[in-house]
Amino acid sequence: MGMRLLVDSLPRSFTVEKLCALFASYGQVLSAQVIKIPDQPVTLIGTVEMATEQDADRAMTALHGTIIENEMILVFKEPQQPD
């Protein structure tokens, strides 16, 4: 199992394909999802699962605070669920 990242403040025009392409530069993307928030018409959130923790760390370091289509995206590691 890979490492999941949470991506906040994606531009409303973002798609799963764009999200995968954005993160693929930093390692293997296992899955991605874009979620529309009904009460926030301007931005989206997303999740990206990277193949390794090292890939996730590289992506998070490079992309956190990046401006995309006039939105500053925020990238965080998803909290681990206790076993």
C-alpha cells in the first residue's frame, strides 16, 4: 500500500487526469480522486496515493504552496488510521 496525500484548494477546473499528471513528476501515482465540496463553489479537494513514502514526500515538498490557476494548493499527508 502506498502513501496517501490530501490536496486542498484545487482550482474548480481540475480533473483527475490533471491531478495525476501534476503528481506523476515526483513518482508513481497509484490512484487519485477529485472531490467537489457543495458549499465551496470555487475550489476542490483531492487525494493522491503515491507508490512510496519517498515519492509522497518529494511531491509534498515540491507542490505544497504552489500556485495553480490562481489558487495556492496545500498538500498534506493523510493521517494514518490506527490498526
